[in-house]
Amino acid sequence: MLNIVLEQNRCVNMIAHLFNAPLGDDETAVGVGTVGSSEAIMLAGLAFKRKWQNKMKQLGKPHDKPNIVTGANVQVCWEKFARYFEVELKEVKLTEGYYVMDPDKAVEMVDENTICVAAILGSTLNGEFEDVKRLNNLLVEKNKQTGWDTPIHVDAASGGFIAPFLYPELEWDFRLPLVKSINVSGHKYGLVYAGIGWAIWRTKDDLPDELIFHINYLGSDQPTFTLNFSKGSSQIIAQYYQLIRLGYEGYRNIMENCQENAMVLKDGLEKTGLFTIVSKDHGVPLVAFSLKDSSRHNEFEISEMLRRYGWIVPAYTMPPDAQHITVLRVVIREDFSRTLAERLVLDIEKIMHELDTIPSRVTEKIATDEEHAVVVKKTALEVQREITDAWKKMVADHKKKTKGVC
Ligand SMILES: Cc1ncc(COP(=O)(O)O)c(C=O)c1O
């Protein structure tokens, strides 16, 4: 008979070892299976908030204004955490050509109310790994000078199942003393279908006991630390199966293959001479790229036209301070073969030729017969921004009316 709690704990142990948790031979790891990285991040954030509050209470200091320092490239779940659990999000701005959190600037922003600094191993926008080691070293220094003990959380939603296999020497995990918790998505490079993530803590001391609930009505003492109670067990079984079936070697082979195919795609796109690559070779196997010249056509048109060939390649703008940069992103998973990578390059080339033969939408002017007026047709980017602005205004107006959370 399957015991899901046991299987979950085994997965937690395997992943904690993969992340170099400092565990003795007879010690079990501390962690939990979650509904994706988002829930894992909520739980890790709550643990940091509670630990910080307890410390401030003991010191007799105010504990009502916690903040968290991240890069402006964080995934939306961090914004959700901040808003739902009333923690100020202090974002390090991005700049053109540098699309991840600058550790020096992050540490400058840390103050006594900072519950943790969140670093990303595999930015959603371009797959780049942030420099967690430098962040750790700078923060160790700042903690020494100030007497604070600001910790680090690593959001390894994508990179957690990449770095241990492709870059085992890279120090980003529990080998760094200030890294107290890590999340990873099982449904990304953990190779499971949607709905599973993992939150892993360095030691038992890093997860305040008061956040753990104990129930016994299912026949034994079961500690629970999740936002909801019941959930499907199929993802845990699938994760356990993959870890056991593939093992370290199996995952490494798959990740190496993904990385090679990403390079085939990257080289093919570079050879066209039309694109700037904004992803890094050292990171999540994905290719993010921008048009070198977007004066006639833009990335949104390419994305739209690729759909006709059966490709869904999103185009998006970078966050504030780099929002004038638009990128297309292709994430390479295990089922994206070398042949598919080559075909995608050919299809993109075909589209670029087609675009050359049609009028530019970016600067197109349409004369209307009736009024002889000149109407400038909006770019897809301008349309998207207008829609976003209209939504923001509507939400703001609604908030003013209701003065509450809806
Ligand atoms: C860096 C990062 N963090 C968190 C998340 C949220 O992960 P999940 O979809 O597993 O909840 C994502 C998802 O894209 C991500 O890229």
C-alpha cells in the first residue's frame, strides 16, 4: 500500500540532499510538498516573517513594518506574498542589459525590518541565475557590522532542478550559510505534470514550530504546514517515481540534452543576424531574444505569426526601468528535440522574410477617405500598455469605491 506522507518525506529528503542541506546521517530533512513554487514561497515567506517578528518582540522593538528585498524581476507570486501577508516589497531596479537583481544594491537596501533577501536561481524573464554567493558574502559582512541576522531565500523554481546537475560546483544553495530556505517547482524541470512544488528549510530551527499544526484524526500524528489541507496525491507519486526512476544520472542526461538543444536554437537565431540574445548560456535552458532592429516590425508580430506555424512563443516587455525592451522566450523542456529547435529557426526565418514583404505596423499611417485625417496605427506594444493602464485605472477606481479587498 502506498503511504503518501512517507513518499513526500522521501522526496523532501532527496531534494534537501540535492541542495546540500547540512543533515546528519540519521537526521531527516525539513520540507513540504506544495501546489507549485507559489505556495512554497508563501510558506517560506511566512516562516521568515514570524521569525523576524519573534526576534523584534524579544528585543522590545516595533514589529509591524516588515519588508523583503528582491529584484524587480521577481515572479508575480512574490508580489502576491507581499500583498496577502502585508510585507513591503523593496525591489532592486533593473537596467538595460542587466535583468537580474544586483546583489550590491540589494544589500544596500537591507534594513533592520528586512525579513529576508530573495534571490532567484533562474529568472522568469531570461533564465539567468542571480549571484547568490556574492549576495551571501555581502550580507554576512553587513550582518557583522550591524548585528542583524538577515537571511536569504532562494527562489529556485526553475534552477533548482538544473544547477545541481549542470553546474554542481556553483554555490547557490545550503552550502552558503545565510540560505535558510529554497523553493523549487516539481512541474518545471522536476519533470512532473502541473501542480507540484517543494519548500525546503535548512534546519528545523528555520521553520517556527508555531506554524506547524498537528492533527491526529487520520490515525497518526500528522504535522501539517500548508495553506490548504486536502489535495491530490498524484503529483507526489509522480515526483517520487521520477526521482527514483531517473536518479542523479538520469536527470543530468536530460538537463544536458535540454541545454544542448537550447544552444542549437541560440546559435541558429544568432546566425540570422537579426536578434540579440538576452538569455545566458549559464542558466535555465531557455532562449530569450529581441529584435536588433524593431523600427519596422516588433516581437509581438513575430509571436503572432509564429502561431500560424503551430508555435506559441510569448513576447513580453521587461519590468519597469527596462520596459522598453521586448523579448521573445522559448523554454526548452525534455520533449523539445534538436530537430524541433532547427525547425523553429527555419520557421522564424520564413516569418522574417514574410514580414519584410508586408507594410510596417509600427509606423503605418492610414489615411481615412472621409475626413482625409491621418490616423497613426498603434503598435501591439502600445495597445498592450493602453489595456494595462485601463485595467489599473479601473482597479484603482474600484478600490476607492469599496475601500477593501475584493
Ligand atoms: C522564478 C519563479 N518563481 C516562482 C514561480 C511560480 O512557480 P509556480 O508556477 O510553480 O507556482 C515561477 C513560475 O514561473 C518562477 O519562474
